[in-house]
Amino acid sequence: MDIQEFRSRLANRDISRRDMHKVLASVGVATAVLGPGAKAFAQNDVDPDLTVFTWSGYDIPELRPNYIA
């Protein structure tokens, strides 16, 4: 089932529970497989001169020692 057929069947409420579970399972598998790889790829491209702007006064100092380190 391609994405257009899925959207059409979902909009028309013409999708079975089994088909819905297949779609959700495929999304879960893709997330589990691609998630760690995407995170590792992103960590390699961090700019060493990164500047982060935040709102001061809205944070809890006890929660940020690891962030500062």
C-alpha cells in the first residue's frame, strides 16, 4: 500500500485494523532502525562555535550541570 492509497483509505474510514497495524509496525521499525544512525550522524556535524540563546531566569540551576560541562 502506497502513501496515497493509505491516506485515501484512512480518510474514507475504509482501512482494516490489520492494515493499520501493518503501517504502524513499519513506522516503528523504520524509527528504530534509522533513529540511532541519524543521531550519530548529527553528532558528527556539530559546529564547535555553536552559540545557544536561551531565556535566563526560567531555568532550574540544578538541572543543568551536565549541559554546562
